[in-house]
Amino acid sequence: MKRILSILFTIALLVFVNFSIWSYINNPLQLKSWTKTTMGVTFDPRRKEYTQENNLFPTEAQIDEDLALLENKVHAVRTYSMLKGLHKVPELAAKHGLNTTIGAWIDGNLEKNRQEIEALLQASNQNNPKIVRVMVGNEVLFRDDIPKEQLIEYIREVKKRTWRPVSTSETFDIWLKNPDLVKEVDFIGAHILPYWNGIAAEDAVDFVFEKYYELQKAYPNKPIVITEVGWPSDGQPYKHATASRTNQARFLREFLNRAADEHLAYYIVEAFDQPWKMAIEGSAGAYWGIFNADRQPKYPMEGAVLALPGWKHWAVGAAGFSVVLMGLFLFTRRTLKLPGMLFFGLIANLAASTIFWTVSIGAQQYQTNLTILFWVLLVLMQIIAVFILLIEALEIAEVVWHRQTARTFKPLTPGPDFKYPKVSLHLPIHNEPPMMVRKTLEALAKVDYPNLEVLVMDNNTKDPAVWEPVKADCERLGPMFRFFHLENWPGFKAGAINHALEQTAPDAEIIAIIDSDYVLSPDWLKSMVPYFDNENVGFVQSPQDYRDLHVSTFKSNCYWEYAGFFNIGMVQRNEYNAIIQHGTMTMIRKSALLEVGKWSEWCICEDSELGLRLYEAGYDSVYCKESFGRGLMPDTMSGYMTQRFRWVYGAMQIIKAHWRSFLPTKKSPLTSAQRYYFIAGWLPWFSDALALVFTCASLILTGLIFLDPIHSEIPVNAFLLPTIGLFTFKVLRSLWLYQVRVPCSVWQSLGASLSGLALTHTVARGVWQGMFVPGKPFMRTPKYEKLGLLFTGLMTIRQEIFLLTLLALGIWGMGSLEHFDNLSGKLWMAVLSVQSVPYVAALITMLISIAPSYFSKSSASFEELDETEFQ
């Protein structure tokens, strides 16, 4: 009851904190109100469903509805074209008491230009006192559609044929550069849009008036009408200009009040959002309206303004999701202390809010089928990233704030009456240096166990000069050792030890496996075999350990990277009877091994697969973290990568073969804890695979940005959690847990992190190939191979270098794009920078592995590595 109350208190407290954060972020923005009638707005009645392909222009009734909505809110509207039913606007506007500035759209289509001008003149010459101005073209010179001389001819023609004031609309800088155009018009129709000049929102209104005064000074005798002025409420940032609901409200209220004070003539762009403009102007082009595309006001023009009006609904959703997450994890953790609950709950709340924040952004935007698919994929990947994050957070909580349980195993000392069951120790070798195997055999000869046989299985070594010395050593060491040379034997290592199983003494009860490079402690069997007195124990595992960590910095880093798994992951999994069996320093009850079907020759991680089958059969495991044997680590970066790739690929084979066991059903032969820890143990590898997907997606998006920066939008918010958030948490988790559980210095833990990061791409390849490429052959981990030169090292990590080069070019290119000289651009550069870290780590680790100091030491003889640590 006390534990349940603690969990409920944790959930309630964190939900309150979460809601408070949402409230703080959405604190109402206090702005000066606008309570008067707006002078004018640009008017385009096209609806949300319109595209340039379907040409679904509004009906006369729809136009009338829009103008009725604007009645009493604005004095006038400005149109851009006279075709597609827009010639009706002046008449309909007058019915609602609205003045009209009518315009003809002029571009490179001369035939259509003629239709526009004739329709413009026909409307202008009607007896409609509400038509106040006539515009010939909009940003024609800005787009360079026709020569200036031709535009002037159009203006002159219209002036001759109508008595109303005539002009054209251009950006303020075009007017300043073309005084000859100014002479032809009755007034200057100027566009002053600080957003497209990259001006920050807080400086935008000052910018408008600065340019207005500049035009006044240049042309003191010419009336000026600001025919477009405004700010978008959403879309991609442009330089220092950020499109947002609050920035639009800030700009409009400040401008409208100041324009009223200074008696400016203006038209706000625009009345209604136009989603179709995204194809022309980029995402911001859709969001210039005072009303959205559904004809709803975006915010009030008086009183406070909220960045996300429905934030309470999103906050409740995030809180509910976080409660579900906390409930799923916390109620199953009886040994977790209150600080651990609070830590995990905080991460769960932040993660849930991040997902709902991302979804809220997409929900406020105009989407197409393609963009909906894009957002769905991004959110799904974020959810995957969240579950990876939560599992890693739970690991921290359990390791740091975990109550001691009964599943802590220590080396045992058999009593005088203990009956020693016979152990058959199998030593598979393949093309191994005879001197290295001799060290292993001599250590085995010193093992203090009275009932032991050793079967050495040489698997397909072709050169007799390699395997015959091993055979001679076995004969020299006595009848306890038996040697088998297998020619053209199928099944790789699993096939060899399955054959050893057939040659095992009939009275043997326990099978032990070690690798060919391991030097055993004499007391391994005596200390661990007694655990088999418990008839439910299927296998007993001791950690992999290594004796060559002092040979080089490279091997030292690798050593401590390995140590993290055996001191953190395996210890924690042991608490729930869910360890990973690995194929050295392991002992299996022979009857259990025969019961579940021997070693699987289809899987390149036959050891882990066997451990899972033993769990499925209901057997328990024992893990003792004390070291009883030390082997040799890969000598090169290539060997290190090959080993890890094999582990990952094998894990994917296991997942595909046993996926039904991991389903949370009553039919699953695994306990819920075993299902969780197997999935949790593999999820970091899936995290690396997901990181590769995000890296490739980032590179593709960056390429599209280079090709078309104006129409490109960076989905930074969708990439922050799966890249920067997940990476940062991964590194912090590693350093934190190392300090708690691994007996190493801070520098050694940093070296371990470097080595782990260097394998990120290798792990990602292993996941994707393991999931989708069948039949990958077994790859032996190279040992004592000569170090390659720099070129060989670079070729080993050529994929990493290729991606690093692309990311570096992306970072440099983003920095050179003036369009993205803003927070969004800098965050995207940060995303690319974080994504490049694993590839930088791979390059640094490779250079460390071939450093001259390492090269000189790595040639040490086997005798020099004969550390008598167990004697």
C-alpha cells in the first residue's frame, strides 16, 4: 500500500509540474489592443481546397460570404485579378459598404494580360463610387515578368481609358530604383513586408515606417499607399524573421495603431490564409491572413494573445499520456525507490510533452496527403525514440535507486561432501595461432576440478601447420584432453560444438564453453558448478574479461566499453533472471541443452539464442560478476567492428525467430520481466538504427534546402528529441552509470563512450541487415592480426567517413545560407553536428588504433601477455 501511494504521489506531482510548464510556456502575451476599423485588407476568396492544379475558384455566393464577414471590420479590400469571377468583387463589396481597389494580374502571358486589362477597365468605368483605385499589375518588375517599358504602356493605356487613380504595386526598393515608373502613376503602391527582408518581429514596424519615410523623401509630391503590409502566423523563418501567431498579432496591433496615428493609407496582407501559396512562397506563404482558411479569426484584436489557444487540451493529453507511461513502468518495479520514481516520471512527462508539442504544431498547419504522411512518420519515430529514452531512463533509476534483492550470486566454496558432477569443457577453434591456444590449454590443465574432460574442436582449419601443434599439445597434456579436427564441417562454431556434444562422455552432466584465447582461473568450475544443485538452473554465466587492456589506448577504451555491459546491463538483468548468455565462460546443464535442441547452426549468435530457448523452457540462470577468465580483444578497428556487427546481426536473427515469445500474451513462455529486458537490451541497437534513418533524412532535407531554400521548411522540432535529446541522454546515461557500477576513472569511462559511439554506424548496419538480409555468414573476430596503415584504416570506416563528409558539408552549407541565418538554421546545424559525432568518434578511434605507440606495442608476443593473474 505504501508503494502504491508513493507511485500515485509521484504521478500526481509530476502531472502538476508538467501542466505548470505548459501554462508557463503559453503565458498570455499582453499587447496594445486595436479597437478601430482596419483601413484595408488584400482580398483573395480562394478556399483551402484550391490548388493550382484543380483551379477550384470560389462561387459568387462564397465571395459574398467572405465580404459579409469583413463588413464593419475593414473599410476596403484590394483585389489582384479581374478573371475567374473576381470581376464581381466591386459590386458585391459595395453591397456591404466596402471600398475596393481593383487590380489586373499582369505576367508573361500577353493574351491573358489583355483579358485582365479589358475586364479592369470595364469594372472601373461602371458607376460604382466604392471603387477608389485601379492597379495594373502586382510585383511585375520584382518577378521580371515583362519589360518595364511594356508595363508602362499598360499603365498609360489604362490611365487614358479611366478617370480613377491608376498605379501598379511593387516592393519599396523597386520604386526607389525606378523614378521613371513613379512619373507614370497617380500614386505609389508600395509593398513593405519586413518578414521577407528578414527583420526580427520586434523591429518590424519601425522598418515599415523607415521605408515609408524613405519613399516620402524620395518622392515628396507623390501620394503613397502601402498596398501590402503584414506578417505570417506560421511557416519557415526567414533570416531573423520568425513566423508565429504571437508575432503576427504583435506586428498588426502595433502597426495598425501607429498607422492610425500617422494617417497612413494601407492594405493588410491579407484577409484569409491561402494554403495554395505554399507552392510559390514556401510554407509561410499560406499564413498571412487575419482569418485562417476556415474563416475563423486567429486571435482577438484586443486583450491577451495565446501562442497556442488550445494549449490546455494538449497539456491534458500530454499529462494523460505521461500517466500511462509511468503506470506501465512504475507499477511493475517493486524495488524502485521514490527518487528513482521521480526521476523516471520527470523524463516520461518531458517526453510525452515533446510528442504532443510536435503534434500540436502539425495540427495547426495546413496539410496535404503527403505532408500528413511525413508528420505521421516523424511522430511514429519520435514515439519510438521516447520508448528508447524511457527504457534507458528506467535503467538509470533502477541502477542508482534500486533496493537490494536476493538474486545476487557470489562464488561458492564446495563443502567436503560435495559430489562433483562431470564437466565436459568444449573449446572450439578455427585457424587460431597455435601459441595462443597453447596458453589456453595450459591454463585448462591447471584447473582445480576433479571430474573434467576437455574437447578441442578444430573447425575447418586448412593449414596443418596451424592445427597439428594444437593436437600435439593436447596429446602432451594427457588423457583429459581430446582433439578433433573437422574437415569441411557445416554449421561454423555451432556445428563444431554440436559435434563435441556427440563426443561428450555419457556421464557428463555439465557442458562448459570457453573461447580459444581465454586463460582460465583454476577455481572457475569449483566456484560456479555448485549452483547446478538447484535443478531449475539451466545455465551459469561468468563475464567476459580481457588481459590485454594495457597494450594500447585503443584496447583500453575497448576494454572499458565491454565492461559496461557486464557490470551494468548483465547485473541488472540478473535481478530479473533475464541475462544474455554469451559463448564463453558459460556452463549449461547437458540435459537442458539436449531438451531444448542443442546449438542452433542457423544463428551466428548461437549462444544468446540457446539462452533464450532455455528461458522459454522454464529454466533459470545464474550470473556472477566476478571474473574467472580473461581473453584477448580484437587487435584492430576492423576486428572490433566485425565482432559487434556479428553480435547485432545475430540478435536480429533471434528476434525474427522468437518474436512470438516477446509478445505480451499469456501464451508467451517468458516472464514479463524477461520479455522486457530482452527487448530493452536490444532497443539501444534499434536506437542506433533509428539514428541512421534520421541522419539520412537530415541529409536529404539539407540537400533540398540547398536546392530551394525559399520553399524549404526545416522540421527542427521533430528532430530535436530523436537526435539531440536521445544522443545527449545516451552519453549522460553512460557516464552516470559507469561512475555508479564500473570500477574505472572518468577518463576511462570517456574512452569507453568514445569506443561505443564509434560503433554506432556498425550497429545500425547490423540492425537493418539483420532484419532484412537473410543468411549472413559467420564472421570470426580477428585476433592478433597486423595493424593496417592509415589507408587501410580509412577503408575500414569508409561509410562513416562518407556520411561524416556529407554532414560536414551540410553544416557548412547551412552556415552559408543567408535565408537560414536564424534560430531554426542554427538548431538544424546543431542537429547535423550531433549526428556527426558518432562518425567523428569512429575516425578518432580508428586513428587511435593505428597510432605509432599502439603499433609498436601491439606486436607484443604471447609470452608478454601471459599475465599470471589467476595463479
